[in-house]
Amino acid sequence: MKPTTIRLPVETLQRIEALVGSRRIASFIREAVQAELRRREKEAGEDHANGEP
């Protein structure tokens, strides 16, 4: 893995921490990013299958 710095609104970070705890924030963000990438890649594939560029 490559370390990366991101900036999040304080409220967003507080919401994540409330759900998963302070020790699981990085893991939560990794999982959320992976899920969003899969969703968008699937969506992009469906767009191409429907003839959209």
C-alpha cells in the first residue's frame, strides 16, 4: 500500500469514527473507496453496453 493524505470535513470524520471507532478509520475509508470504484466501474461498463460513450 502507498500512504496517501486526504482532507475530510470534521463532521465526516466524526461520523466515521462514531460508526467504526478511531482505530478503524483508515480501513473504513479503504473499503468505502473500493466499493465506490466497483460501483462506478460497473456503471461505466453498463453505459458502454448500452451504446453510450
